[in-house]
Amino acid sequence: MKREIANELKELGLNDSEVKVYIALTQLGEAPASKIAKKIDLPRTTVISVLEKLKVENLISTHKYRRVTSYWIESPNVFKELLLSKAKIAENLASALVGLYRSEAHFPFAEVHDTKSSIRKFIEKTLSSLDRKDTIYTIDVPNEGNYAKIYSENIENVILGQKKKKDILTKTLIPYGSYKNIDINRLRMQNIVLRELPKGIDFEASVWIVKNTLVHFSGNPPFIVALQHDNIVHGMKGVYDYLWTIATPVK
């Protein structure tokens, strides 16, 4: 039993001496360093050093009476409570660091969103980052209804309005024969140029190239993967440009 406990304490970050001291104090309930040292056959100075470290980490408590310092473990649940507390701190820290992460350097980066709300936030954030007269390059599938699975019609109209207000140009490739499925009135709400891909080049999900970001998007089920990597995005833009040259313009 002690061996199993010792192994688990080591998994939680304690070294051999700390494990021995912690288990001994757990058994004794409350004791001065000299008594603990005698029980586990370690030098008193070593035990005091370990006890003070465990105290700093809030694993044990102390009190002094008549110049004798005694140590005790209040509850075996202390590890659980400390880890839960650290997990919460780590969660808060992760959120706080997102804005700073590689903010002054340029590294490849990828992110995934798999809920409607997070996908909507990603799309809105991406659109707000665009400058006036920027261009978005997309491969879209009109009859798949990917956007309809994420947005209501009213909200989608607002987004189209944002693009129009910034005079954003969207160059879109669509599968062969899918132009007939497009609502012409929706095309009039944005600055968009369409071309149909040759027969046999099929898509079910959407691809976007927005500045230095490559995005794969599907509404069924809701899922986005966004990638920032200069070589990958540049290579995919080359593929897109080639497809654009062999696609047929539509009016």
C-alpha cells in the first residue's frame, strides 16, 4: 500500500525525500521534525528543509509551542484541492496569454472551432481584421448550405453588409453546374466574382484564403480549421490561382 501511495505522490511531483516525509507525517498526524527524522531515518536538517518546502507549497501546516515547531497534514484532500486550484489558475492564464501568444513573432499557427458559436466568432473576427478593398479567395458549394447551418438568414445578411461596407472583393470558385442553385439577390448584396470549376472537380466543404490564413470550413457538422503558415498558404494560393484560370466565368 505504501509503495502505491509513494508512486502516486511521485507522479504529483514529490521527490523521494519529500515522499518519505509526507507519508511519515500522514501516519503521525502531528510531530516535530526530530520525530519525523527518527521515524524515516533521515538527518534532521534534511527533514526540516523538506518540511519547509512542503509548507511553502501549502501541503502541510505548522504551529510553534514552547519553541518547538510541530507539523501536520490537515487533510489528505489537500492535493486534490491544490490541483483544482492550479487548474483554474492555468485556465485563466491560458485565456490571458492568448492575446500575447507570439504577438511579436511570426510562427506557424493553427486553431480549430467545432461549435456554432465559436465558428461565428471566428468568422466575425476574421472579417473585422480585413482592410478596405481586401480580397477573399474561396471555394464554396452553394447547394451544401454550410453557412445556413451556422447563421440565420438575418445574421448572414448583416455579415454580407459588413463585407459590402468595406468593399471587400470575394473571388469564389464553385463546382460545375452549381450556379443555378445560387440566389441572385444574395449575389447583389456583395462584391463577388464567380467562376465554375471544370466538371469532375467536386467539393462538399468550403476553403477560404484570407490574407495569410488558410481556412477549411464545413457546416455539417460545424467545423473550422484555420492555418497560418507562409509556405502552406502560399502553395494553396498557387493551386487556387491555377483553378481560377481553368474555371469558367459566370454572369
